[in-house]
Amino acid sequence: MSEDDEIVRILNSSNGHDAALDAVSAYVRGLRRERQAKEAILARMQALRSSVSDEQEDVLLEVMDFLVGWCSPHARID
């Protein structure tokens, strides 16, 4: 399963915005621990935006903000 498929699976299986946000954030933190480049993750998430619902897109945008640091320090994904 590709990372894109996994993100969509997480979005589709999560019950509500907060659960989806927590799950996608955790998944992306795992990708970063595996040393995947922020830019590559951001590009994949950007490409997914047009194929998900508005609510799911909101989750993607929030996680993208966490990756670029446009968030509170405790939410940042380094």
C-alpha cells in the first residue's frame, strides 16, 4: 500500500475530525522518523487534496501546517 493510499484509508476510517487529525498526524510523524523529506510528504498531501472530501481536506491542510511549522510549537512535526 502506498503512503497516499494509507493516508486516504486513515481519513476514511477515522470517526470525526479530531480522530482523523490525530491519526494522520501520527502517521506523518512516523514517516518523518523514517527520514522521509518534509517536501515529499507535503507534495503527496497536496496531490491528495483534490480527491478527498472538504472535511478530509481540512485535516490534510492542518497536518501540512504542522509540517511547515504554521502551528503551536507543541503541534509541530519536525
